[in-house]
Amino acid sequence: MPATPSKLLLGLIGSGIQRSLTPAMQEAEAAAQGLRAHYQLIDLDQAGVGVDALPGLIQAAKVMGYAGLNITYPCKQAVIPLLDGLSDEARAMGAVNTVVFHGGQAIGHNTDGSGWAWGFTRALPDADLSRVVLLGTGGAGSAIAHAVLGLGASRLMLVDTDGARAQALADSLNALYGAGRVSAGTEAAAVVPGATGLVHATPTGMAKLPGLPLDAALLRPGLWVAEVVYFPLETALLQAARAAGCPVSDGGGMAVGQAVGAFELFTGRAADEARMRAHFLDMVAARGSD
């Protein structure tokens, strides 16, 4: 691992990211470790462009000397063909949330799965993983599916309105983790009643996409619920889950966990996990008074 430069240029590519807390988390941890980091938001919505702008953005980041980029919705899978290489995790998950530039190469990584597991195991250490439902099989969902199985889930049931995408992910997971552990479908109502836990990994519930991803009547006290959306931190799903008596894990755990992993990839240094989490919670509290 080469020495960490004293100045780092970083960025986030995605849609509707103006309120992201990732820039502040990365810049603050860098400063605490004696580094200067500038973290730029590259918001496709604000620029009035779509995913088709990615090739130019990745090339520009290379030319401008970026140390790395975070990648978020809707670019985590579309970015893959534009990269020079992938980590084993990113290749297996079929999604990238972190790109590191070094020696003229852009290498894709994925800290979503490990980041989700980091937050989930802290929030719900005794969660029953025997029958887990995962809503959403896009970039974040794919990474979380690997993490859920890695934590020892006996059965994982994928639900997505795109049934072909869900089935393709189920097939690849069964090939990696053992035949029959993963199934796929398009209707949450068909599998949630028999589940021990529910992971939500779609954009529904974000500030710009409010609402519930499933019928609240499906929630019950014996079901734990884990959310990936973190602004708002208390989504409509978590509100409904708490009201139904479900143990919950909010999206903040994954937000911090993936940032910890990304910081280490960008800098080659270990992040102070407690410090990053405390900073994140401070920012969330401050935002609540906006």
C-alpha cells in the first residue's frame, strides 16, 4: 500500500445526493488523522444528466487526480464496465460503491455488504436469521444479500418488482452459498408472513421518494426490520415497524459502516469507527433541528 498523500480529492456520484452525510464523515475523519480531504458531490439530478454521463465522469476523475469516488443510486451496477478492475467482493456482488484510483487504474470495491453487517450486528445482535426477506435486488440489495448469507441466514427470500433481476441474483447466490438457500419472487405478501426478518433495500422512503415499500399490515412483533435508507433516519417503514412492535435497525448503521470501509480504501489507514459514528449521529441530530 503506497503512502497516503497529505491531500485527498474525493467525490460521490449519484442522484439526489445533496443532503448526503458521507462528505462530512470522510472529511472529518481525514482531518482527525492529519489529512486534508476535499469531498465533491457529483449529483446527476442537479446536473440534469443521467447514468449515461458516467463514462465521462470516471475519466474526468482520473485526469483530475481523484484518490477515489463513492458510487450510489442509480450507478452502482452501471459503473462496472467503466472500471479497470474489481475486488473479489465487488465482482461477486455485481455492484460497486467505492472506486479507488491508483497508477492510472480505477478499481471498484464494495463496502455496502460489510457496512450493512457492521450496523446490523450492532443494532440487532440476537436477530433470528433463519428466514430473511430482502426487498430490492439492485446495487445495495445485492451487496446485502451476500452479507445476510455470510452472517449465516438459513433461507433468504428475494423480492423485487423486476422478477428476472431477483431470480438472476438468487441463481448466483445459490451457486456461491449452496443450492436451495435463496428464492426469488415479486410479492412481499407471499413471503413476509413466514419470515423472521425483513431487510429493506429500495429507495422507497427516501426524502425524495416517500412512502412504504410494503403493506404495513404485514409487520408484526415477531419480525425484525432493517432499513438501508438513512435520510430521513426514521423512515415511514421504521415508524410502522416500531408501531407494530418490531425490533429495528435503522439505515445509519450501514451509512457509517460503508464509510468506515471506504475511508480505509481511500487512505490505507484504519478509521476510528466510534469517532465516525459519533460524528454521524451529531449530524443527524443537527439535521433534525433544521
